[in-house]
Amino acid sequence: MKTLDWTIRSENDWNIPAQFLANTLQPGTVVWLFGPMGVGKTTLVQCICAHLGCIDPIQSPSFAIMNQYLCGTVPVYHADLYRIEHEDELWDTGIYPLLEEASGIFFIEWPQRIPERIRAEFQPAYIANLDIMPDYERSFHLILP
């Protein structure tokens, strides 16, 4: 298993890992985004989508649970599962059929809300672990499939 690490010191620093991911993601790819609230998960998705050619403004899906964008010809799904409390609520989001269809790229914030047995079905996945460091820096540890 290969891993990559970045230290994010400014908003512009997100562009390096974002460009790397934009060049490697294919339809059907799932990116699990782990990290505390405010660490920059949505900022990362915004940067990746910009590199993918998305012209729509990328919004946080915190209230909608899931947003869909078209980046070039590829659909991108961005879900924030923070408010999900029960597995039944996941079915209501419509995320499972979309994951099974595998026609788009998926960014899922708070994937720990999806039971492990179900998460394991959607491999290969990139696992992004983001954390807040001193001096407002961010660490970004990416596990490649």
C-alpha cells in the first residue's frame, strides 16, 4: 500500500495534492475523507473539482447531505455524512445506488458513518486523513488503493 503526505500551510498548498488526485481519479473511484470539522475536506474537494474542469461552484454538502456536479463529462458526488445517525438514513440519501453504479467520482466526508461491511464493498478507495496541526497548518495523509 502506497501513501503520500503533504503539509498544507496555506490555501494554495491544497493545489498540489488536488492536482495529483485529479490526474489519478477515474469514474467509480471513491475517496473517503476523514478528519475533524473545519480541517479542509470541502476545500480539498473544491480544488480537485477545479482541476477536473468543474465550472459549477462547489458547495459544502453539510445540509444537503450530497451534492452532484459535472466536471467535464464525469459526474462528481460529494457527500457529507456528519449528520447521519442510523444506517437507514444512508439509504434515504440515495448514495448506495450511485456507489453501485460507479459512473462518477465520489468524495465522502465522515465515511465512518457508513458501516465498515458496506465501506469494504466499494474498493479500491483512496483514504484521505486530514488533521489540524499547530499554527493553522494541516496534515494530509493519503493512502492509495
